[in-house]
Amino acid sequence: MKQIFTRSGQGALQKYLIGLFLTLSLIILGTINSAPAFATGVYEIPSLSSLGADSWVLDRSEVLSRINEGTINSKLADLAQNTGTEVRFVTIHRLDYGETIESFTTQLFDKWFPTPEAQANQVLLVLDTVTNTTAIATGAEVETVMAKDIAESVAQETVIIPIQNGNKYNQAFLEASDRLVKVLSGGEDPGAPVIVETAKAESTFKSADETDVKNSTIWVIALLVAATVIPMATYYFYQGFSN
């Protein structure tokens, strides 16, 4: 028996196609917006009171081993007890859009230590593990013991050089803590790591972020194709029943 596709049936099909298109559009937009997922804003970092005053390392990127994180915590705790100067390390994975590592560090420093008096004996060093960039903030009293150029060298050389030579995050922060403890305890600055030039074959492996972007792009393309093909196929399928 020949099936007749009535006006009400056509209306239902039209509503179905519109709903399907809107659903796929939302999925596509969600996929695009989630490509730079897990970005970190200052508002996402807990207050210092909730972390605990004796929290010296906040490794949100999870690049430090538990053993080395414990070692660093112990060294920085001893420094605080012996000198009154407090040093904290923070790692994040991806900055918010429009944010720089310098602006993030400044804002976090102000959030954790909102007054000049609270900031006086504080040091905050932050690393973004996507861009591998660092910034450091220091209080007024710290600057009487450690010159700004030394603080910048700790952030831009002591931390960055091991990372640039094989993503050695543990080494970077262990050496940074050793150098800071030495200088802030009144000792002579041991200086930045010595750069040794070595021949290095170009890696043929994609980084995690390159893979994330590639996978996101593939999903977006696939969903765009689906958004075009599925409604058309559905329409012609129902048209076949009506003829």
C-alpha cells in the first residue's frame, strides 16, 4: 500500500530537521570552545588560607614527582622558619585568553598577599607549562636581600634552561629552590645553569597540545559534515516515503 506523507508529517519532519541542526550546531560550538580547555584564571586558584600557610608548591600541571615536590616543600619550609622569607612555586596548564604569565603572576601575588605588608617577605614564581614561560614577583623586603636581576635570572634561566633541554621540570624547580634558598639565606649567588650546546635531532613526535588541536579540528570537520549530510539524507528518506 502506498504511504502518503501528509502535511502534519512534513511539519514533524521539518521540526525534526531543525532540532537536529540546532543540536549539532551546539555540539560543534562546544567542541570549538573546548579546544583551549582547562585554561587557568586567577579566580580558579584557591586562597592561601584554604591551601594552608605551609603550602609552598601548587603543582596544578602535575609536572613534579611527589618525592621532588616533598623535597622542595621541605627546603622552602626551612627557609621560611630560618629567615622569615616565604617562597612559593605555582605551575599551571594554559593561561586564560588574553592573559600573560606576568599579569597572572601579579594578580595571584595580589590575591594571596593583598597589602604591601603582607607582600614584603614573599616570593612567588609561576610557570605555564603550555608556553613554558615564567614570571616572578617579590616583596619589598625580599628585594633588599635578592636583587631583581637575580630573581629574574632564577625565573628565566634556572627554571627555563632545564625545561628547554628536555622538559626537565623536576630539575628546574629543584635547582630554583636551591638557588633561592642560598641567596635568601645570605649566601653567594651560585648563578644560572651553564648552557651546554649539544646536537639534537629534530623530534618527529607531536606535542600533546598539537595533538589536542589536531583532534579538535578533526572532530569539528566531522561534525560539520554530519550537520550537512544527516539532514539531507533524512529529508530525501522521508521524501521517498511520500512519493
